[in-house]
Amino acid sequence: MKGRQIILDHINGREAAALMVDGLLDDLLIEGDAPRVGTIYRAIADRPVKGQGGMFLKTPDGMAFLRQVKGLAPGDRMLVQVTGFAEPGKAIPVTQKVLFKSRYVIVTPGAPGVNVSRSIRDDDTRDALLAIAHAEAGGLLADANLGLILRSACDGADAEEIAEDIRAMLDLYEAVMADGEGDAEMLSEGDGPHVSAWRDWSEPAEVVTEAGSFETHGVLDAIEMAQGAQVTLEGGAYMYVEPTRALVAVDVNTGRDTSPAAGTKANFALAKALPRALRVRGLGGQIVLDLAPMAKKDRRGFETALRAAFKRDVIDTTLVGWTPLGHYELQRKNARPALSEVLK
């Protein structure tokens, strides 16, 4: 089926959202057991970890870990926000750079100014959006060390919807910031899969909300395929995406193609397909690519293709580079629970 579909349903009793693009599963969000990304806590500093330059914090959901803790001492209270999903047995990753993010706007405490997404290029549209922002938040922005980012979803959106979104995020900001004293407590829970889909999958799409729509729209079949390691690539090549305890290993094979350029073609096909393969499986951390044989002169082109593919991805990924053995390494944020964990 051509086009984009956002399908909201449940799987194994867990809230879930799927993005289908031209009949392929392009993204998948499933509720995990760990605290949601974006959750804001009032946390209490517990003990420093000098070797790692961080500190363990007490939260109502267990221990959290905060980096860059200059000036903090055990017993200090602070507001922190969950930035990713912790691996089993590890502390919740948090930051003191709290953000309030919705479909149209991001409120940025400590980063003053009003900015419009660079993807919105029309000057009249940008001016109209700035006028809405200053009309709704001008006084607060002038008095507080506070900023606003108007997101790309604002382009073509209803002005009142944008204004309402700004008001809602500012109200949440004021409520959270006024509640900094007391014991460890959750002050705001992060968004679940359905709200996250509304917030981040903002391009035009058909939205399907009927119960059982995962089955009727082919999502369950796509999820079953994603639970396997093998991914078919263009040109008959394929790759295996296999998480281990230490890293995610990706192995590329040329398939039946025995031409001199088979390895190069397979590697470029991998570059295009890898972001989606990692997204739908919920995989992050250290990623090592065991590529098909390819001439060194083609490495720069491969890196360019890989960089272009991840530039369109929603999860922060750093391209680290080549190893002496000819592997390619990436570092990817653990932004969601692994599919293999939530569907055990």
C-alpha cells in the first residue's frame, strides 16, 4: 500500500504505535517497563562516581545516573529528565537540561530566545509563527531565562492549535519549576507511544485507531519479521542485525551476486536500510558493521551514503569511523526499549 499510515493499537497488552510507509514498517513505538523518556523527576543526589565524572541520584523509580555534576553534593535536590532507556541492571540516564516538548513547540529553560525550525523557509510563515509565540509567551520569555523552539510541524498548522500547544507547554513548565522542593518524586511522566506518534510523526498520514488494526494492516507480520535477525537489502543482498550484551553486530552478505562490485553494492544498500532496521528493533549503543569486501576508494562514498541515511533518522547516531580490521563503528542513543525485551 502506497503512502503513510500511523496505526495506534496494543500488542501483548502494551500500548503501541506503528508508522507504515509504502507498506513497510518504518518506525515502531511500544510501551516498555522502564521509565518513559522525557519523564521529569525531583531527584536527590546520592553519591558521586569519580571515575566516570557523574553522580548517582535517588528517584522514585530507582537509581539514576547524571553526568557533569560539578558543584553538586550528596543530599542536593534537583530537577532531572530521563534521556533514554537503561539496560537491565543499570541506572536511569538523566540530564539537568530539562525540555518540554510537544508537537508544535519545545520549551527550553536556560536557553533563551525564540527560534523557528530551519526547515520552514518561507519568510511570511516564519514571521507569523514568531508573532504567535510572542503573543502567547512574550511576558514570560522576557522575565524568565526561557526559550521556545517552533517545530517543523508548525508549517501549515492552524494558528490556534499552535497557540494552544504553546500555552499547554508553558503551563507544564511553570507547574514543574514551581515544585522543586521535597522528597524524590515524579513531576511529569514522559509521553507514551500514542502521544509520541502524534508529537513526532507530523508528516501527513492516514491515522488508524481501531482495535485490532495491527493485524488488519499487516503490522503484526512486519513485527514478526523484525524479531528475526535477517534483513533483505536491494539487489538481493542481505544483512544480519544481532544484538549482544556488549554491542550490536551487523553482518553484510552479497547474496547470489558474484560480480566485482557486489560488495560495494551490498554495503551501499545497507547504508540506506540500516536506520530503519535499528529503529524498528529499538536498538542502540555501540554498533559494529562487518561489511562486504569493498575497495578502500569506495569508503568515502559509503560514509556519505550512511551519513545521509542517518541525517533523516529521529534518533541521535554518531558515525565513529573505521577500525584497523575494516569494520565500521557507530554510537547510537538508547532512546527506546529493544523489541526483543518488550515482546518476550
